[in-house]
Amino acid sequence: MRKILNLLLLMVLSDMIFAQEYLTPLNYNPYLMNYKISNDKTYNKSINQLKLPVVIDLANNYGFPSSRFFTDSTAFSNNEYSYKPFTNGVITLDALDKFGKLYEHAQYTPFPADTLTSCYIRLDSFFVGVAHPLHISDSIYFSFAFQPQGLGDAPETKDSLILEFYDSINQTWHKMWACEGMPLQSFIDSFGNPWQVVMIPLLDDYFLNSHFRFRFRNYASIADNQIPNWNGNGDIWNIDYIIINKNRHHDDTLPVDLAFRGQKYSLLKNYVSIPWQQFLANANDEMATGFSIPYSNYSNQTCNVTEYINIVDKAGIGTPYNPSLSALNVLPFSDTIFTRNSLPYTFNTNSDSIAEFIVTFAINTATIPDTITQNDTIKFNQNFYNYFAYDCGIPTAGYGLSGYDAKLAYKFRLNSPDTLRTIQIFFNLLSSMVDYDYFGLYVWNDLNGTPGNVIYQEDKLLPQSLDELGKFYNYILDQPLALPSGNFYIGFIQYQNNNINIGFDMNNDAHQFLFYNVDGTWRNSQYSGALMMRPIIGDSPYPYISSTDNYQSLSDISVYPNPVSVNSYVNILAPNLEQWQLFNISGELISCGNSNSFSIANSGIYILRINKMYNYKIIVF
């Protein structure tokens, strides 16, 4: 990636470039920046001690790595940076610190960056059934899956990912494995797959003690560019499915598991969010005609899998959607798709301004002992506020244009006449305000599916301060703009040859609605993804913010045991626990309380909601 950026730099400076659009890596993590602002606390003061088998899957964990398994907080748990993952949720090591910014010691040559260190692991004994000591002859293997680059920037050849084991007797770390950096496509060409599983046998007695630990470290480097807007975080490494257990062999690469391998953000045809009244004006056409989510059977048995869909109005007013369950057989070690060619449902509630729904997809099987339940469920909020959004709110790259007077336009459609009040733009964080150039804010009408005449413009605009970068900035129009039903376009014209660098969401694709113009002709964007610009319409120029919007990390919450037997206690470990609510799969409230433990009288699948924000699937047998 660095070579590509340097080549781009030379082309720009030589004035021989044909102006065009670019994607660049981020040089910050907006989630971690906001998380640290609102959660200034010491991370994991006490160290847990784990026992075999250790199976670490990262589904439903976001932000810092779970303190149940790890002791440091520089790596990043997420769903955004992986390409075709084994399961939802990975841990990413990159060139950013725990505050979401480039390391202060970052440089052009490789420097030590993130570290992911495990809790203590009992490798002296095995405690399942009758406890007994562990020996080298027990065939203990450590395994993990990894991927360079993912949906981020590729690590350079001189960069690396390293795995080390801790010898507590001699108090030394031993390097057990390493991989040099490479682009994802080169990785796929070499291994035939976007992920590779590494199997490492434990063959030394000094590891078989009660204080075994492992850690991953990466060496990163940054691009030596002279144009700050093109600099970014590099050297992405994704890790998943970390497993330590005895009685394994070299081909025992994956746990027995039924797992989703893709995320879903919306049940709308085009948008992640649309104003509620605009949705109601043409609800049937705004709904997606179908959907598909991949999942896999990582076992040697044919699994009979039950698929669930559940849609609940957060306000408790609309009728929950819970169609009849469907079941199918999934062959051993095979992939399939949770798919519906049609969804006979339209979001409904009696609100006249905003609406919020919880959408849940779940898969379940009784064929195998599927103990990793967190990757069996996908859930998201389908929100209808006062803005249009193609993006999910989390950037994975930066988008920009090169060329003087380059123009960008983003297409949206009104189903009924309304008033444009504000244009939101998510500016990526740069090193200082002097790195930004002035631009003009524009609105166009439609001309046969492309931008037509300018109907609004404001010139010489800038973000107001560094504090307003890495988040949506609101440009309130000087005069509200009444718009008829139909297509309209929001965008900008840049006066200089420098990249404005706007957030780009690579997990939602709206490139067919994004246009750029560098030579008098409007062209569709070549990049799959969603630019993070949003129009606000209606009576207020300010975006609606849900009371549940926050940066609390799921890694701070634990629900255990899960699965659980009938009438056994479920325990909740959560900071500032205010209330829990237990729903059945149909969305019916079964019980609620504020204690840290409770029991469930009947077998089945339940949804536990904590503090009216976070949902967990609980299986009772």
C-alpha cells in the first residue's frame, strides 16, 4: 500500500495525473477515541485464570478485547475490518494505540505497535471430569486463524505479526511463530483462502505450568508521504478462533461450531436509515425484497439447523414479526446461506416522527454440542430518524478526490415533498486544521439520473475545529431548502488539489448513488462502499439521537453460564447494572429485575436485554 501511495504522490506533484477518486487508510479509530473519552478507567486490574479447553471467539465483543481472556487494550475487537471471516467478530492489530490514534513513536521503518496478551492459562492440569496433570504426551495444540489487510491497509513486507509463549519458570517470552506482511490478494494466492489456520504443538515442559500465557505483537510502519491527507493507519492484521486444548492433532484446526460469517445492517432496499415519514410514504418499495447471510457448519456431522427471524418495536407498540421457524440440513464442513427471497413484512408502529426496531437473526442446532453461542445470533437496530444514511456510522477508510474544482454528488430520493435543513459530513481526523482546504457545499436537482442544476450552494467552508473531526459535522443550511418528491443530490466542490478525506464505510455498498466530476462529466464511483454524508430533513436542523446511543463496550458485560439448564442460575457481570429484561424468541417479556442472577423455569431460546441496550441469546435446556 505504501508503494502505491508514494506513486500517487509522485503523480500528483508532477501534474501528470488525471484527477480522480481515491480511498486511503484511516490514521485513527473513532470508536476508541470516543470510548476513551467516556470510559476513563484502568483496564483489567485483576488477571483472570483460564482452564482448558480455551476457545476464544470474538462475536458480540466490540472495542477493547474481552478482559475475560486478555489483559491489555491496544488491539481492537470489531466486525468491520475482516474480509470473509470464519465467524463474526475479529481482533485487529494495527498501528493505532488504545486511544485510537497513531502511536507517538510511529515511523517509516518497522516499530513495535499493538500487543494482545492473554490471561494466565492453567497448563499444569486438566479439570474436565477427573482432574489430572498435563504432560507433553497429551498432544496440546495452540491454534488461531489470521488474515493480513482484511478491509484495511496491507502490511508491508518488512512489517510482521509475531506470536510468543511465556515461560513463567524462567520469566521469558519465546518467539513461536511469525509472518511477514503482504497484501491480502498475495495471501490468497499463496494459501488459496483469505484466512489461514496456524497449528502449534506445545512440546516443552516449561510451558506446562499454572501461569502460561501467549501474546501477539505486530511491527508496523507508516507511509512516508508529504501530503498529510493521504497518510493513514497501515498494517492491519486480523485474528480469530484462538484455541488451546489437549488431544488435538495437526488437522484439528477449527472448533465444533455453527456460526454466522456475515453481518447485516438493514432490511431496507437502499438505506441503513431513512426518515420515518419518508419511509411511510412508500414503505413497500423501501423494504428490501430479500436478504442473505452466510453461515457455516464447522463439524463432521450433518446438522439440522433451525433458522429464526424476530423483529420487535422498541416502543412495544407495533406487532412483533416472528414467522414460522424453518429448518434445513447443513452438510459437514460446509457453507450455506440464511436467505429469504421475500420478506412479507413492513415496519410498523403508531409513531408519527421516529421509529426504532430490533432485528434479530438466529441459528440453532441440537445435532452438535454448539457451545460457542455468541456467533449464532446477529442483531441490529433498524432506526428511522430524521436523516437518510447509506452508511452504518463506522468508517473503514477515507474517500477523496484529487484535482482542482473536482465535484462530488450523492444521490437521495424523497417519497414526498420535504425540507432539507442540514448536510452532515464525517471528516476523517488529520494532524491539524491546516491540512484542510476550503470547499463549497452544493445541492443539485436531478437530470435523468445524474446531478442537474445547482439549487443551493455555500462557499469557503471548513470543519470548525479538530474536536469536530472523527464524527459527523452538521452544516446547517443558511436557508432551509424546500424540495419536491424525487431525486436530489448533496455534495461539494473542492477548490484545491488536496483530498478532503471523508469517512467511507466499506461494509455497506451505495456506490451506485455516488458521483464525481473532474472533467465536466459525471461518473459513478468505482469503489464499493458508502460515503459518510447524510441529509437531515423535516422540522429540525439537528440529527435525532437515540437515548441508547453510547460507546459502552460489550466486552465489559458477561452473561454466564450459557447454555444453562432449567432452574439453574444465570449470572450477569456488568458495570452499572440497572435492569435486565428476559424475552422469549417471539419478543414477549417473560420477566425482569435488577439483581445479578436469576433462573429460567422452561427450556428454550431467550433474549436477555441489559440496561435496555444490549441483547444476549440464552439457551436453556
